[in-house]
Amino acid sequence: MLHRKIHQLCDDCREVYIFLRDQQRWIERARIVGVEGDVVILRYEMEDDDEVSSWEEMVRLDSISAVSQKLASVPRGWSEPLVSDNCPEAEQLPKGLPDPNLE
């Protein structure tokens, strides 16, 4: 099942977070660029001080113990949502929504 999901993530070209069991480390914001047999090819970038390095790494499928991907992100704190001036009235949000952090 993991093998099928890895192939799907490769086809989708989405960023993933992968945990390597044998090295006990996460590879963050990687792209799966290929799968050849039981070898998965990953590309990712790492920042060190004032330098950004690009890496391509080949890992064995059986060393991958977890794969996750970010579905969405929401800024912290409450702020009024941006609304277009030409938004149809039926699609507009009510004005003056209460701050959920104050309740």
C-alpha cells in the first residue's frame, strides 16, 4: 500500500515530509521525483546560515516509515477576511464576526 501511495505522490508532484526509520530523521518539503523498483528518489532543499543547498537522495522504500503532506495552512490570530468589492451579495460573509480568541 505504501508503494502505491509513493507512486501517487510522485505523479502529483506535491511536497511531502518523509521519516526515515533507519536514520531516525525527517526529510522536510521533499518532492518524490522517481521510483525505480524499491528505490525512491527525493529532491529537497536545506538552508544553512546564508546558504541554500539542493539535494537529491535515493532511499530504499523499506526505510520509509512515515509520509505526510501539508493539506492547508491558516494564519494565526483573527483578522477580517479579504472580500472583493464586486463579490455577489449571496456569497459575502456577514460583517463584524466575533473574535473566537476572546470567547
